[in-house]
Amino acid sequence: MASVGSVDVELLVIGWLQARLAADALVRDELDNYLLDELPTVQVEVVGGGDDGFRLDRALVDINTYASTRQEAVALAARVHGLLLTGLRGTATETAVVGSVSTVTRPAARPYENTSLRRVGATYQMYSHPVS
């Protein structure tokens, strides 16, 4: 039996989104000093959640999209939102099964210190468990 929380949801979502966004955006967990040169970017971070103490992981995943303009950031966030809610739900990989994906906070503009780019973020709850 796999240990509770053994699904790396952050890594799973990064790989899954990168495969679908391909050359349209860079998907990553951490930002660096070259962000302006790497737009558009999607940042995926697990920010909390819970589990059932047995197998089910209920991760809260924060996803921020960064682009040169607000319109581009909004469009990318909407695309990610649609992909997660219609494509990721029910997905099985070699290591994990994603049972459900729901929106905790829908995509909305979020402030960012650098005025040369725009950020739109959303938070999702993802239920997953390791493949048996």
C-alpha cells in the first residue's frame, strides 16, 4: 500500500499541463529572475489540503498565469481552467488517479509587484490517490 500523500500532485499537474500547452506557455513550480523573458508562464503550487488518512489526497492547488497583458493572462487562465475541469478529472497516469477537480476560487486578476506583466490566479481542489 502506498503512503498517504504519496501522489506528487504538483509534479503531476505541471507535467499534464505542459503536455497540453506545449509551446504556448512554460509550466513550472517556482519563478526566477528571468520571468519577463519566459512569458507566458503558468505556476503550479500545492498550498494545502488534507487526506483521508488512508489513500485519498485532497490537495489545494494554486495556479497563477503570467503574461505581458491582462488580456493574455486572462485567456491563459481560462484555458487552464477549462483543461483542468474537463480534461484532468478522471485521468489516470502511471502513478496516480485524479478522481475530481473543482474550483475553490475562480480565475481572477491578482496583484504583482512587477508592472511589466500581469497575473491571474485560481485555486483548485484535486482529489487523487496512488495507482494500486
